[in-house]
Amino acid sequence: MADDTGTPQRVEALETILVEKGYVEPAALDAIAEIYEDVGPKNGAKVVARCWVDAAYRERLLTDATSAIAELGFGGRQGEHMVAVENTPEVHHLIVCTLCSCYPWPVLGLPPAWYKSPAYRSRAVIDPRGLLADFGVTLAESQRIEVHDSTAEIRYLVVPMRPPGTEGWLEDKLAELVARDSMIGTGLPRVP
């Protein structure tokens, strides 16, 4: 297992050298990073919103997530072999990659730094309820937590519970309630 200590400093140093030598433009790097930070989670939010309003799509997503996600035009590298898991009042799903940082880029963008940290990776398995509390997520004691270990072969997308009071909302408005962390299981959808 690689140590992430110093990685941000090494990335910054490499970027500085590449920019100074004229190999890359800073604006181009910023644009690429913005796409992965912004577009990915918006894609996942569209998948979740469709699931909330279309029962047939929901069934396809829970049966074959890779194909259902591809129906909306999302897929590709790091998005092969997707599995969708649905939060319910009885069970809350939490995603982790205990060995490295396998993550579904097409629907969630770039992984957050904490997702790759040894602290997150170990605590998600050892103390998931305490970890969620640190993220501000308090669940009922009766709600079971299932931890799913993402791998190079299988990546997960959590379908959070639809917030109450959103009946009749259109997909676009519902998608605005879905945050990246709610699709990892470390957060909940925004409440209107």
C-alpha cells in the first residue's frame, strides 16, 4: 500500500516544472481538474434523480448498473462493472476501497483526498458508524450499515433515499439535492 504523505507537494512540484518548461498551461490543468470535480458528481446525481422518478429505471440500475448508467451516456474508464446499492430505512451503504482508491470516475469525478487516506480506509471497516458521525451523518441505531469494498473489478454507487417533500419534482431539480458524498455513503442528500 502506497503512502500518500507528500503526494500533494509532489503534484504541485511537478505541475510547477511542467508549467515553467512550457509543457502545459495552468488554465488547461485547472479546466481538467474542474471537469472531474464538477461533471462527475453531476452525472451521478442525474442517475440518482432518474432512479427516484422512474421505477423501471431504478430496477434496471439495481440489476445492471453499468448498462443503466450507460443509458444516460455515462461510462468508460473507471466506470466498468458498476454496482448500485440503495439506502433504505433499514440499511445504509458505505463505500470504501481498502487496498487503494478504486472509484467510479464517470459518475463521481475525481476521488476526494480523504477517500484515499489510510485513516478513512481503515475506519470505514472498523468503525463505520463513528466515521459517519465524523462526516455529520447520524443514523438510527436500528439502521444497519453495510460497507462495500470497491475493487478494480467492481465499483459502487450508493442511491441515497429520496428526501421527503420532493414528490412531483422534476429530475433536474431532484439532481440538485444529490451530493457526491451521498453517493459514497458518507453524506445524505440535501433536504429542500
